[in-house]
Amino acid sequence: MASPLANPSPEESSTKPAVIALAGQPNVGKSTIFNMLTGLNQHVGNWPGKTVEQKTGTCTYDGQKFTLVDLPGTYSLTANSEEERIARDYIIHERPDIVVAVVDAAILERSLYLVAELLLLPSPVVLALNMMDVAEQEGIKIEPQVLEAALGIPVVPMSAARGTGIQELIATVESLSAEEISYQPKRPVILPGHQVILEKIHALIEDSVPAPYQPAWVALKLLEGDDEMRALMQDALPEATWKQVHGLLYQHEDAILDIAGARYQWIGRMIRAAVVRPKIGQMGMTARLDNVLTHPVWGTVALLAVLGAVFWLTYTLGSPLQAWMGGLVEGLAEGVRNALSSTPPWFANLWADGIIGGAGMVVTFLPILVIFFAVLAILEDTGYMARIAYLTDQVMHTMGLHGKSFIPLLLGFGCNVPAILGTRIIETQRARLLTVLLAPLVPCTARMAVIMVLTPLFFGDKAGLVAWGLVAAALVILALLGILLHRVILKGEQVAFIMELPLYHLPNLRTIGLYVWHNTLAFLQKAGTIILGVSAVIWLLSYFPTGVATESYLTLFGHWLEPIGLWMGLPWQMVTALLTSFIAKENTIATLSILYGDFETALPAALTPSAALAFLVVQMLFIPCVATVATIKQEVGNRWTLVNLLLLLGLSLSAGVLVYQVGTLLGF
Amino acid sequence: MLHRLLQQIAEGAHPQTTAALADTLGTTPELVLQMIEQLARQGYLSASTQCADGCEGCSLKALCGVKNSGTRLWTVTEKGRQVGEILCDFPT
């Protein structure tokens, strides 16, 4: 097969100034080189028929005049953008005497793909190895002679910004245009997998390729899926031949992997030959930190320490504030009750107990959430959150999730509502749905508050152990349910993915402030709408028709549920209390207080240890509060909300029955 | 090289960083990143958007998630998975 490189042929080269085209990616110093070479002798206009800027100029070296053309900055020559089309069309149609490929020595890999493509075009190429000073600062050592030998083209090390290497560059261009130095480019070749196909296409199009295109280059571009070349050859080829070519291209759509893959292999070889990277001791801060923070063992230890610090900080700072706000809400409720004393009692109580007591209770959690949001924003903004996602992925993956699910689940310890909203950071619909379904099993602060109040009543000095056991059990059940849902119901897509970890950096105060502000605002909007409304409705159900709690509609419903309670050794009052937790978890305690009076002495006598544990287990796994359910509905729709509620209801009641029955059998 | 990279990603049982993939392929993270972007351009990988689909219309869209940290994620597309599976069956 013929080489795609054409013989350099402009016969007028002896009379006209030699044309040098400057090619390269954006931001590699191409314009600096152009300006240094041309000085004031430049003209700025537009490429014919395009809106892209064209810069041309002249320079003289050693008595010889050169015309310089600054090509648009491009990453490749695949006609993906107007800039790429302009650059390649210019080289193909105008055939400059020399193409100077400007590359950034500090990120040589990035620039060499374009060089690999330039070597396939007719004009000879000189490599301007720019930004050598930056590479040196980064500890990267490049050996230009080795690179020159590996590429087979002249390589000129330089630093245009410092004015070094410019003279050497123009001298090399002059020598190459006068054929005083050898030009034996070592181009990348297509991998064997598609070499035969390339040859077939080449044979089919060879006689029909319009000038000045080279058949070998066009064949390669066709196989790469280049739309412009497809259109060109569809017009140029007889219909039958085009059908043959098209058939081959259709069958070998993945040939691009072999073609581009070969270029990356070629780049890899060049880099291995000529570039020496900094050693471990010279690594940047991110690499050094990641050696510890993404290590399976040390990273996990660091993660546990960070999470411990997050919870410690949140509760140490937030709990006193929450208690203070609780006092404010109670005071406000009493104030409203007094202010409304002239209205009917139900109306005053609705405002004091139902609306302010219900929605206000939720607002008292605000200090904890604000601190939690701020800490999360700092972790996110410093780049550490990405490492958390990376580290936790192993565990999450067994549940069909990935590390990003850990973040919303972590939020669930504060409140399930932001946890559900937090699932928005998960890209795949399936992983997102699964995280939403599992999030209510993370014990939120409200659920934990109920556990913390009730457990000592039943278990005395063993309360701490029982409470931790309940939390651990909830998390184990979460993991098991995740695995089950993943394997049985939601089996499907693979979540293989690659993560580019960001550099660590100092957090930006404004970013953190905005994050906290917007999240807090969203939380308050919810508390002021959904939670407030439902609190009022439930209070009304617990008050009417007679104004006596034990005769209310809610109690009637509790009696109706009594048979379910009996399986767990629970009287109807306990089931009713559980039911009211649907509004807000803390309602459990309020309801028990209404139904039992002095529940702290009544409860231990009313329940056996097995029944008490069963109640706590059900409380831990029961359907979440209405605000969470409303958020789930908003995020995943009616069907999956219903599935989630039935799942949690079945799970919690089954676990309660199991605990009670086994406990009773064991004599507790 | 691109085939091997796609195979590595498709077979991966856990998330992979560009540094780890570079180690496996005997190249540099920078080159791996470049290849990932190429695979994404060709439709074999999909670059994650900053927010999930449900974020459309959300007032927090600009703030939540990975946007601020600069993290980028890529997942294997159906097209990429097909090629990856073929490669897993018939290693090249």
C-alpha cells in the first residue's frame, strides 16, 4: 500500500517565499511563536467564508523570506469542528512547504495525537517542543534528541515565552525546506485487526479519489468514520462501488478503536522513549495525599476518622442549638395558645400542638442540618468527597450501587429528606432508584431520638447496647435488602465506571456559603409546606370527633390495627403511636404521652421485653415520615413510592413479629 | 490500546481511576484520560452530566453534586459494553 505522504512538489518554491503553517492545540504557545517570528509583519483577517480568525505574516531568516500561516488550534484533524476542517483543508489544498507542529512539553501526550495525524498529510513536519521551562518546573525531563530519533522528524526544544529556541526553530525549518536534514517520519500504523479492511477500501476508491486528496489518507479517514470524506467519496464513486465501501464501513464501525488505538500506542512509545517523569519523592500534593487517602486500609481509617469528626462536630455544635430552638418553639406554641384563648379550644390547640408543635419540631433540627451541610460542602469543595465515593464503592457495588450512593445515604443520618434529594448526584436511573428505596432505612436523627427516649425505659442500663444494636441491625438490613433488590428485582446494568479524581484544593467560602444557603432554604420550604399541612391534618384526626384522644378517628384506626399488634405483643396504643410516627417520628412519643399519660412508668409494665424490643425494631424499620414519602414520590413517582412503602411496611412488621415470637420462645 | 482500555473498564468490578488504568496499561494517566475522552466522543463511554435526570428544573442544580469539586465520571455505554463483551469472550 502506498504511503499517505505525498511527494512535496510545489515547483514555484524557488520563486515564492516558503510557506510555514503553524499547527497545534489551543494554549500551547502557537500565537507567541507566530508573533515572535513575524513581529509587525502580520495580517489578521478571517479564513475565506468562515468566522474563524486567520493570521498570516512574513519573516526573514538568513536572507530567505518565509510566509507564516497560523492555523486554528485543534486537538485532531477529524473534521469534528470548523477549526479542524480549516486546518486540514489548508494543509491538503494549499500544501505548505513545512508544517511546524507546536506542542506543550509539559503535557506532551496531549499534543502528540495531532502530530500523529499531521504526519499522514503531505507537508513535512517540524516539532516545536515548546514550554520546556514549564516541563522542567514540573520535574518532567524530555530528551529532544531521543524524541527526534523516535519520531524521525526534526525536534526543536524551545520556550517561546522566554524567547529561547525561536532562532533554532526557523533555522531547522530552513534546513528542512532546503532538504539539508533528513526527514524519515515514523508514522503510526493501523493495528492488524483492520489492516486488511483498510487495504480493501483503498483498492475500491483508489481510482476515484479527487485531487489533491491521497487515496491512502482518504481510505483511513473513511474507516475512522469521517463524515466529510464519506460525502466526498459517495459523490465521487460509482453507486455500486460506494455500496461496497459503505457495506465494509458499516461492518467495521469499531475500526476507529484500532486506528486511534494504534496512535495512542505510538504516543505511548514516544513518551516512554523520551520523557522521564518525576519520581515518588517529587510527586505533587494530590498524589501524595491520595497515596494515603485512597489506600484500601489507610484510606478507610482516614474516612472513619473524618466521618467520626463530622458527626462529632455536627452534634457537639448542633445539639445545644437544637435544644435552644426547641425551647423557642415550645414558648411560641404556648404564646399562640394564650393569644388564641378566646377562640374555640380546638382551634387554639390546632395551632399550638398541630402546626407549631409539628412543623416547628422539624425546624428545630435546622442547626444540625446547617452544620452538616457546611461540613459536607467543605468535604466536597476540597475534593475529598470524590475520594469517599471512590473508597466506599467496593461495598456499595455489591448492592448494585457505586460510591456516590454513599453520600446521600450519609445525609440520611441527619434527615431522610435531603438524603432522597441527594440521590440526584447519582447518574444512572437504576442506581438512583435503588438508593432512594434504601435511604429510609438509614436511621435519621428523629428516629434516633425516639429510640434514645424509649430504650432506657425498657432496658435500663443495657439501653446503650440495645440502641447501638438497633442501629447496626438497621444498617445490616439495609445492605441485605440492597443486595436482594439488586440481584432479584432490579438486576440490570453494569456500573463499571471511571472516575477522574480532582486535585485537592482549599475550599471556597462563597461556594460553601451558597451550598448551605440553598440546601437550608429548600429544607425550610418543605417544613413550611408539606410538613406543616400534614401536621395539621393528623392533629385534627387525633382530636375529632369528640376532642378526646382515645375516641378520635386515629384511635379508631388503631383499634382496627390491633390484631397486627397482637402478633408482636403490642397493645393498640403502641400501634397507634407507631402510626402517628408517619407524620413525624417524634410523634410516637407525643402519642404515647396522650394515650398512656405517664408513659414512663406505664410502658415497662405494659410490655414484655420481647414486645418492647419488637416495638423498637418496628420503629427503626417502619415507613418513613410523610415528608420523606412526599420527597420519594417527587423523585421516583407514585409506583415506586408505593413499592417502597409496602416493602418497608412488610419488612418492619415481619421483623417485629419475628423478634417477638423468637423472644417469647426464649422466655423473654 | 483503546480496545484494551475499553476491556479494562467494561470488566471492572469497581471504580477505576485514570492512574490505576494507566498502571495496568503501562502508560500515563494523561494519555488514559485522552483515550477516555476519545472513547466518549465515539460513543463507547458516556460522560456523566453534573446532575442526574431528575435535576432538571431544580433550583439547586447549579450547586449540588460533583460540579464544584471538578470530579468527572464516565460509564460504559451499551455500544461500549458490546465491544467490551466481545473482547472478553475473545481476548485480543
